Amino acid sequence: MNYFTPQGGLPAQTELLTDRAIVKEAYTVIPKGVLRDIVTSRLPGFRATRSWILARPIAGFATTFSQLIVEIGPGGGAERPEQEAAVEGVVFVTSGELTLVLEGEPHTLRAGGYAYLAAGATWSLANDGVDTTSFQWIRKAYEPVDGIPAPDSFVTRDQDVEPREMPGTNGAWATTRFVDPDDLAHDMHVNIVTFQPGGTLPFAETHVMEHGIFVLEGKGVYRLNDDWVEVEAGDFMWLRAFCPQACYAGGPGPFRYLLYKDVNRQIRLS
């Protein structure tokens, strides 16, 4: 399994100012070519760390989540990465080695490592290795429901979770689900979707869930609202609620992406 990790840097002065970045009312595409040194942010409480902030709540667009690529150098980390007690998160490592101490218990996360971090959990991050570590960090304000206990934190790996084939696709389309979709304690899912070459999402999904989609591997053509957009490993797509979406996998290898969506809650009207 391959997981794209940005390297930063800056383009040469001789390169043309041409890229695939798109910002529209229904969706945004942030291509890997814009993940450069000059657009990184430092994070309070972190050492030897920089981040690319891919998504944040914006009035009139997507409002439920934030998503970052975080890069921690050797010896870096944070004793208290999450400073909002009501916020849950998912950390997904794409390169290097990350030490997560969760409720006092240490875990070593390498490429494919996944941690769900419940709201109010006590956890820290450190890079105790000699190479830079990079991970996706998705954050959401947890929405509690009376009578349903909040979910517990857990740690797993992409490699240890069997993808579930979508019905009738003969394995061309499968989803790695890290949380039981019927578990109402969870109000967000962060899954990995895999299309084999030629696989397709064969209808325009139009739904209330917002999406953050980071392409981990391969390439494909995505239908976003009324546009067809070519994407590849390292690109990020950000979709507001009800943006029509479909795709084809371009090959020659699998097309895989990390997918956020908000789920399992009644719509608040007051």
C-alpha cells in the first residue's frame, strides 16, 4: 500500500504558473502542487512541526470539520495536540514513525496507522525516530446524544482492516471501514475507499454529508457538481453538502483515498 506524503519545497523560477487548483461554491480542489513551504502553518504547542491546513469551517460552505497534513521532524511533537475538550479527531500516518501516548498507553504508528481520538481524551504525539513523520489530522466537534454513550478512542492499522466490497462490484469498489456504520455513538466516519482500475462510482451521489477527500494513491476522474476533474495521489477535494459527485479510476494501479464524512445525527433547527 502506498500513501502520498507531500515534500514541500518551492518550484523553480523557470516553471510556468500552471496548476489545477479550483475553488467553487460547491467544491474545492487543492492539488499536490500547491503544498509548498510558503503555505505551511505552525501549530501552537507543537515542536519541530509544520502543517498544511486543507479545510476549515467556512460559513456557506463546509462547516463540520477541519483537516490538516501535519509534518513532525525528529524530536518534535506535542504534549497536548488537541486544545479543545469537545473536539474528536482521527490521525492517519502516511510516512515515518509516530509515537502516540493515549490515556497513558504508548502506541507506535507507522504508515497506515490509524487512531480515533475521542473528545476529552488525554493524548500526546512525538517523533522519536530519525526521519520526518507525516500524517493526516481530521478534527470535528463531537455531537453528543442523550442515551447514547460517547465512543471510546482506539488505535488500528489500514493493513489490519479488511476492505468491504460494495455490492455487485466484484471487488472493483471497496471501503475500509474503521468504525461500524451502524454504531450511532460515532458522528463522523473516516474511511479509505479503493477503486481498482476501471472501477467506478456509477451515479451522482447527492447527499447531506460533507467530505474531505485526500487521494492516497493512484489517479482518477471525479465528477464534482457539473465538472469532470482529473485528480491524482496528493490531491485534496473538499465538498460541501449536496455537491453531486461520482468518479472513475484511471489505473494502471488502484485509486485510493481517505474520506471524511459527518453521519448519524438529526439536523439541528434551533
